[in-house]
Amino acid sequence: MSDAAHTLERPAGAVPPAIELRGISKAFGPVQANKDIHIRVEKGTIHGIIGENGAGKSTLMSILYGFYKADSGEILINGQPTEIPDSQAAIRAGIGMVFQHFKLVQNFTVLENVILGAEAGWLLKPSVSRARGLLKQLATDFGLNVDPDALIEKLSVGHQQRVEILKALYREADILILDEPTGVLTPAEADHLFRILRGLKEQGKTIVLITHKLREIMEVTDNVSVMRRGEMVDTVRTSETSPPHLAELMVGRKVLLRVEKHPAKPGPVVLDVKGLRVVDDMGVERLRGIDLQVRAGEILGIAGVAGNGQSELLEALAGLTPGEGAATLSGQPLDVTGKSSDGYTRRMSGVSHVPEDRQRRGLIMNFHAWENVALGYHHDPAYNRGAFWMDNPAILRMTEDYMKAFDVRPPNPALTAESFSGGNQQKLVLAREIERGPELLLVGQPTRGVDIGAIEFIHQRLIELRDAGKAVLLVSVELDEILSLSDRIAVMFDGRIMGERLPEQTDEAELGLLMAGVTEKGAA
Ligand code: ADP
Ligand code: MG
């Protein structure tokens, strides 16, 4: 394809683009992570890069930051061909990067982290006081308020991110790359970040924002480039596109963005939890008394920033983590102490569990797909012939059926779990847990790491389960997912349920406040 197909038209003689990549390719073994990428990022703009997981976004930016060496291609910064063999070279070229996982030293102060590595003699007093002045200036110029003397470990994630941005600005970055910066933020923190980014743009900085969230692209970017399977599909002006159009470019076909569903018809209470507490190995109280009910034919969504007790809630109810308190399943006692840790009995009593971390909890990666399908159900008479022998042909047939129903690709039961993509692994776990028609499905992050097309599919299966009169307890950190699937929403913060809302009577702003621990009565 021609260069022009990928880039916006620009008048001759205009300011050269801040970044221009020409024909960048990069392979990791058999995986072609970037294929002949062309992109131009205009100076003083916020440029989004969007694409499904694995599309090659992080690889492309890592090449620009000198982390990886491209197999071929050319980088131009402000119109100048530039070699970027390492991150020092990137910094010299005026490029700063804010990583998905921060690279801050936890027991150092903000000031120490900002200076670290940037100043040869940073222990010398004069350079420290000069740095303090400069940091203050940057903080006021760009609305990046953080206490220079605060220890990193005492700061919220949102503030730590600001320190990363300050670090880049301190190194005189003109171009700032942020890789999925909002994944760890509450909606309010994300809004604040976007205000900062707009401020930086007004000061002439160029921002590259990598995200897979369409809403963020629409809200804050000027232009957006879409990647799919290692290729650059298109670059468009944000004002001239729409979420459905971008989704189509990302996936390569039309997708439903809203889940279509009828109103729920809730039946009797299936899961009833009272005063559930979990204390972890370190003696920290992770669940501080949870009361909740899930009825037949409804989805109760649990919203919250990761790490506020959602994982412990699912694991205690699945019998995997010891808890205290009372729970019943259709009126029968449900053990939450983790003592009767017989997963088989629990499954047979009608509780299915799709764990948040499918690679650690949901699958045995070097087992075959069919073995994974039998996992947890291997005592089932349906799978057994005589007393000791598993009926492998029966399991194989079952696995083939599951693979067909859940569109697992490739539909080959003999492949090991690790040879499927993340989305297909997830479909395999979902098939195993859903196809038996559980009374209660406990499901954590059902679409994490899953492509947009598969998200739509998984959402439909969850709605079908609900419509079949089953109870679903859904945990997700994606607010969009919670809002579109749930019949009721409970928000968790710091091991407690902060409040319950109906999706049609709330919005992201209100849920975001609850997620940050703020209620009508004030901060928790
Ligand atoms: P994105 O950031 O869009 O999710 P990545 O750039 O991280 O995508 O990955 C693109 C592809 O390259 C994926 O298939 C990924 O598995 C592969 N990949 C990325 N980094 C490496 C690496 N260091 N080694 C091997 N494969 C990699
Ligand atoms: Mg990435």
C-alpha cells in the first residue's frame, strides 16, 4: 500500500511532523508485530493509536523509544532522520515515555525519582535545589501537582503517573508517549490526566496516546491511527470518525457496541451472602463484611478499581480463598471458609467460576484443550468408564461441541491451551463453565485481553445464561462492560460495597465517585 493511504494529507511546506515513521517492520520469531508501518504525527497534536490487544501498538512505540530495534524502516523526528538505538538517544531526540507499569523507585521521593538518572551529580545540593525549582515550575505550568518530598509508595496511582510525566518533562521531552495510561485510573483520575494532556498540547507538546478505549480517543485526540494485526490500517481525523467506524477498522468488520438485551425477569434469590470477610496472609482485611444477593435471571455487576476486594469476593465464593461469614445457594449453605475445598462438589452443586486470571487459575497451559475442558469435572460419571478410566472419546466429543458453540479457533481439542490466543483461551474456559448450565456463574474480567469481536460474542453468551434463568455475579474493571451487562450494579471500594445502583439510573461519573470511595456523606 502507498504511504499516502496511511497518513493525512498535509500542505507542502508546512512544519515537519514531530514524528514520522516510514516502513517500520519488526518480527519476534514467527510473529510479525509490525508490518511496514507508516505514520505521521503532527506537531502540537494529541494523536491516538488504537487497536486490539496484540495489534502491535506497544512494539511500535518501543521502537520509537529505543527499546527494540526495527528490522527495517526509518524514523524522522521533526523532519530529521534519527537513529534511536537506546532510550538515551530517544531522550536526546526529545521523546519521553510513560509506561503501562511505572518505573519509579517506591521508597524514593518524587524529587529523587525525577532527578534520578537525569543529573550526573544529583546528590550535590545545588543540583537538588535547582531541580526542586524546576519541578515546581513544571508542576505549575502543566497542572501536575505533586509534593516533591512525598515518598512514591505513599502516592495514589494517578499521582505516580503524574510523576512519570514530570520525569519526562524534566528531561525536556517535546514528544510524550503514553501507553494505555488509563487502565489503572478511576474515571475522575482519567479526566484529570486528559486535562493535563490538553494543557501540554497548548504549550506546544506533541502527545501520542495508546489506548484500546474508543471513548478516550473520541474525547481527547485530534487524529487517530488504527492498527490491526501488525499493520497500520488508517489514520483519520477524530472529528471525522465515530466509535462504530473505529471499531470496524480495528476488527475488520462491523461490530455491535451495545449489547442487545431484554429487561431481566429476576426470580428467586440464588446467592445470598451475609457479612463476608476475608483476611489475607499478611493479616490485611480484604473484605470487610459484604452483603449481597443475586437472583435467578439477573446479572449483578461489581464495579471498582482493581484491588478493592473484588478478586477476594469471587475466590471466597468459589471456595478458593478462606473467608468468614454466611452464604447460601438456593437456600442451601454455601461454604465460604475454603475448608471444604472440594471444587468438584461445588461445581456439581451448580456453581461455576470463570477466574479473573485464566492463565493461573483457569487453565493448565501445557495440557490439551480437551484435558482442560475436563478439568474440575473429571469425577463426573459422564466422563468416566468403569471406576478408573476416563472416557476420552466422550470428552473429545464434548470439547468439539464446546469449541463449536463458543467459536474457539482453531477448533482442535488436541492443541495445548498455550497454543490458543488469549481470547480463544477465554472462550474455552467460558465454554467449560457455562455450557453445563450452572445455577450461579461467578465471572471475573470476562473480556480482559479479548478482541472486540470476541467481547461481543462473550457478552451475548452471558446474557443468554441470564435469560435462561441463571444467576450471574460479574466482576469487571471495565465500566462500559458493567454498565451494558448488569441488571444491578454494586460498587466496591476498600473491601466494602459503597452503594448499589440501577444501570439506567446512573452514569460513569456517579459510579466513578463511588469507585473512589466518595459517597453523598463524604469520603470513606
Ligand atoms: P499491543 O500493544 O497492540 O497490544 P504488542 O506490540 O504488545 O501489541 O504485541 C504485538 C505482537 O507482538 C503480539 O503478538 C505479541 O505477542 C508480540 N510480542 C510483543 N512483544 C514481544 C516480545 N518481546 N517477544 C515476542 N513477542 C512479542
Ligand atoms: Mg500494548
